[in-house]
Amino acid sequence: MKKIGFAVSSVSGAFLVFVVLCSPIVTVPLSILMLFLLVLQAGLIWMVITILKNGKPSDYTFDNRFYEDRDLGPHS
């Protein structure tokens, strides 16, 4: 689970930096922003692959529980 936490936090942190760089207060050339956006897309793909490879699947099916924490109850 440490791999998942690292992937999610690093991509989220990079996205936060990207949002700050896109603000009108900070002047960054458009080419650098586009390069950063490309790196973010690669980071997003890396994060999804990491979650799919190392994540723990749910013990419940969609029919048993709509959400992980909500029991639908007995079926009629």
C-alpha cells in the first residue's frame, strides 16, 4: 500500500504545483506549462497502473453492496 500512497500523493502534489503555475500571478512560459501537463498525463497513467497492480480488490460485489460501506440488505 505504500506504493499506492506514494503514487497518489506525488501525482496530486505535482497537479497542485501545476495549478499554482497556471495562476495569473506566476508568469511561466506556455511551453513549460505544456511540458508539465504532458508529464502530469504520464504521471496519471503511472498512478492508475500502480493502483491496478498493487491495489486490494473489494471483498464485496456490486450486487451485495453499492458502496463499500453501505449494505443493501436482503434481496426480496
